[in-house]
Amino acid sequence: MVTKEEILEELKAVEDPEIGMDVVNLGLVYEVQITGDNVYIKMTMTAPTCPVTPWILSEVQKITENIAGVEMADVELVWEPAWNPSMMSDLARDMLNM
């Protein structure tokens, strides 16, 4: 059975092209739930006007569904809580000089 850690590791391949950092280290992934071979991911974007939102959501779903043991991924976009830079990992803050 797939683990949350495996999913998050794979999702590091999804990079916000405007920022140049992956969605996990940016702190955009709020929740990962695994029920059998189905995965639910709750995530956000850095801003509601992000022009690459559809592409990022599609990539998150595609990558998750390509993980062995995952049949279906449901990716939900939420705006609460609102994203802010404090949600980024230390790695992201260092790479973005914050």
C-alpha cells in the first residue's frame, strides 16, 4: 500500500513554473488521505489568480495516479486557509532567499 510520504516525494516533481519550486516545498499540499487504492489530496495555490493552476492540478493528479498501488486520485483545490510564505519548507525559503 502506498504511503503519504511516497506520494509527497513523487509530488516534488510538480514545480510551479512561475516560482521555480515544487508544490510540496512551497507548502501547497495541505492534506493527503489514502483509502485503499484511492488518494485524496487537498491543496491550494499561492494566489487565486495563478495562471498555471489547471496545469498544476492536472500534474498532481497524473503523477499520483502513476504511483504503483494508486487507482484514482481526487485533487481538491481550496482557498482556506489562505497560503502564505510561512507554509514553505526551510529548503524553499533558502532557495528563494526568504
